[in-house]
Amino acid sequence: MVRFWFRSYALLVRWTALRLRFVLPLVLIVQSFLAVGIVVGFAYLVPDLDPATALYLSTGAPTLGLITIGMVMAPQLIALSKTEGTFTYNRTLPVPRTAVLAADLTTWLVTGTPGLLLGLLTAVLRFDLHLRVSPVVVGAVLLVALTATTAGFALAYAAPPATTSLATQALVFVALMFSPINFPAERLPDWLQAAHRVLPFQYMAQAVRESLTSPPGGIAALPYAVLGAWCLAGLAITLRVMTRRP
Amino acid sequence: MRGTVLNINSLTKVYPDGSRANDGITLVVRAGQVTGLLGHNGAGKTTLLHQVVGLVRPTSGRIRLLGRDPVADPAYARTVCSFQPQSHAPLTGVTARQAIEIVGRIRGGGRRAVQSRTTELLAALDIEEWADAPAERLSGGVRRLIAFCMAIVTPGRLVMLDEPTNDVDPVRRRLLWERIRTLAAAGHAVVLVTHNVAEAERTIDQVVVLNHGRVVATGSPADLAAGHEMRLELARPGGISTPEWCRAVHRDGDRMTMTLAAADASRAVAWALAHTARFALHSAGLEDVYIRLTDSGEGDRGAVLVS
């Protein structure tokens, strides 16, 4: 049973990678460009960056990169696969649903890694930052990427393709401009702060930031709990839609 | 009698919008047998296949697939049943060979076996020249053939094909029908949906005609055609009186079609020869039977409306 799962998983990763091999490099370039662009571009917008703001920008950029991959690009390609019939076709293949989901997640996580590293490198060079990277960073990045991607999947699987396309555009705008990712939450109005206590964005930013800087007060556990809950909800909705029979 | 692979009993599917796609369908599919599902668009053929492979949940009735219940265990259904959907297979970014091989492996085939089988199928369907070209740019017919190969490269004990001949040219359609017979000869049960009734007649063992979600006829093509009338077609301008053996006459411009009992065939030929050199006498084929079966359904509905 376990062997069957891994065999299916490995073949599905190959199948997905083959199908997307012309699209993924493009996604990788766009996402890297975005992560680097935020660091460089926002510094033009705010000429005199204090160290605290620079830190927010530098750690926010890779977080936004992961959000873009998981919540915008992955759902858009899934919407496309629903239109093309790939989604229904895969449902007729003798493979565990969890293996299909795991293979898709793997593809997206791997695609997101180079942009993440590049964004971070740019930030360190641009702002002359001294990061104190904690080993927790691997888990933090993985959880953030996983949460973004499962939330994106849930949206793409549950909503009609056209809705997905529009919703992801709105999402990236909200994440970029109205989420405490590149700046502290205190700058937002109260109602928006309250919304972000439930939404995953600020926790994503906090988990990545703290794991890269190892603050003296230690790394907070709350972001991990909230992201874990979002992740599980995303997985549950995705699997439910994948196995639903009208 | 050979082993039963699929046994469907009183299967009914009513969609949430109230449309009754399948209405009390009962049928048996055996190993080594090719079953053709015939019916108009919307007759419920695809819904029937989707219920067997676990994409759609029946409203009531029972399906037994090799003695097990595919509704309760859709994962099992997918392992024993290989399915070619009506929609195009996902071929973006891959070549025909890659698509066929990877699906063959996913369906449980070994690497070497799948490779040689893929080469064999590409040759058998005469599509080798496109084997390594980007598949998404190929014509609809070739893509349909690739999807067919994907379904049968590592065939399950039940192979279900939803309109496999669509868009395929006549020469390659023959090659495709041959492969379907080969599958059956190897012991697989094949269920296929087609609108290509005349061609299917030569390949299928069992015909199931669906009309408005119900089975209106089941049997071998020969059984269904047996006892049916013959058709005399002739082209002749002007009016001629209808001979007494003629049961029905249909005029279409200068063409005239008469139906008659098989026993009256020689009288009809003699009569036709006396009037024209251009005529044809047909025994009822599956297509005639099919049209009559499905037309009568429409006729009944019409009669209800006017009365």
C-alpha cells in the first residue's frame, strides 16, 4: 500500500513536471522578479529606510513570493487544468487522491524555492542586513508555502475557473498592499488589523521574519498554530472536492 | 458462458436539476465481449459510464464490477477499469509517446512492457509519425487516437471508451476497430459509446440502445435486425402507383424509399427492374433498427402531445 502510494506519487510528479515544463520556468522567473522587485522597488518608494522597515521589506519579499506562487500561480494553472479536462482525466486514474495532491504540492514547492533564495540574497546585499537564521527557517518556509498553496488549491478546486482567476488577482493585491507583510500591523486601521488576526498573511510574514532573525524574545508559536489550521482546512476542502461525486 | 465483468441493475441517476439521465438501466457485460452503447446525444450514455468509473454517484440501483461495488469503492473501480473520456485527454506540453507511456505506468505497467506496448500501439494505429511531436498541436483525430492508446496501453479488465472514433479518419477508424477486437480477444470486456453505428455493427457483440435514459433494446446486432423489414430505394421522377407488397413509402424529391417484408424481396426486385435500372435493396442494418427504436420514442411523445 505504501509502495503503491509512493509509486503513484513519483509518476504523478513526473507527469505534472512534464506537462508544466514550459510554464514552470516562466513562473520561476516571474516569482523571482517579484521577490527581488519588492526589495528594490519599495526602497525607491521609501527613500530613507530605517533598519526596522528594511527588515520588514527583506523578509516580507520572500513571503510574498511564496504567496504569489501558492495563491496566484498554482490556482490559475489548476483553473486552466479544469478547463482543459486534466482535472477530470486525473480523477479516472488508479492513483490515491492524496498522491495527486502531494505531487501537485511538490511541484509548486520546488518551483518556489529559487525565487525565495534570490529575494533573500538581494535583500541582504541591498540593505546590508545581518540575519540570524534559525534552523526553524526550513519548517517555517515549508509551512508558509504549504499553507499558501493549499489555500490556493482549495479556491481553485472549489470555485469555477473564471472566479478563481479574478479572486487570485484580488488576493495578490490585498497581500501586497493591505497586509502586514512588508510593514507592521500597527499602521493599518483597527478593522483591518482585526481581519488580519484571522487571515493567514501576517502569520506567514511573522513566521518567516522570526525564523530569519531569531528575535531575542524567541520565536512565537501562534503563527505556526494559525497556519497549521489554515493548511488543514485547505487540504480538507481540496480533498473533498477531488473526491466529490455529483 | 464467459465471466460477467459488469452487472448493472435498475440503475437510475437523477441530477439535482431534476433531469433523469439514467432510468432503470439493467445490463450485463462479459469478458471477451464488446458492448456498444448507442443513443442520441443526451440519452444517458456518458452518465452511465461515469457512474461505473466513480465520477458520478447513482441515485438508485446497483452496479457490480467483478463482484464488487464500485459506488462504495471507487478506488477499486479505477484500478480494474480503464477509461477514455469523451473530452480530450490532457496533452499540453507532452508528446504522444510520453503521455501514453506515463499513463501506462500509472495504470501499473512495468517500464519495458509499457515502452514496447506504446511502440506497438502507435504503429498499429499508424500514428508513429507524430509520436514525438508536441501532442497539443496535433489534429483532433490524432489526439483522440492518442487518448485511445492511453486508455488501452495497460488495459484494465474492463475498458470503457466514450466516443473513441470521433474526428478519426476512415482508414484509422478501421485500425481502431481492429484494436478493439484484439482487446476483446485477449479477454477484456469493452464498453464503448459511438454514433458510428454502421461501423460499430461489424465490431460489437452486444448492442444496448438507450433512449431518454432507458434501455429500449439489447441484443446482438443480428438479433436486433432479424425480422425487420427491407428497404427498396429507387430514383424515378413522376408518380408510380404503390405496389401491394409495399408496407410504407417515403418520397424525398425524386427518390422513393419503400419498406417491405423480407419474404417479398424477389417480387420487389422484379417490380423495380420493370420501372428503373437505378435501385437498391437493403436488408435492415443496425442503423435502421437504431433509428426506428429511437424514433418511435419521439413519435410516442408526439402522439401524446397532439391527443
